[in-house]
Amino acid sequence: MIITGLILLLVGALLAVPLLWTIGVIVVVVGLVLMLVGRSGRQIGGRSHYW
């Protein structure tokens, strides 16, 4: 999810498409939050870790 967000950020910046850049930021933030919650030992959706 983080990699997808970074790709969207890059494409949005290179093509000057603000919508892609905004979606990229949102996807990166969600990916980072899921990663942090997963590393804290809490379950996400019944899983003990998030890939």
C-alpha cells in the first residue's frame, strides 16, 4: 500500500495531476498507519500482522 501511494505521488507530480497526488498522500498515510498498528501487536481485521 505504501509503495502504491508512492507511485501515485510520483505520477501525480510528474504529470501535474493534483487528484493523483492527493490520492497518493492518502494511500501512503493509510499504509503507514496500518503498518504501525500491525507492528504494535494489535490485530487488524482478525490478522495479527498486515502485509
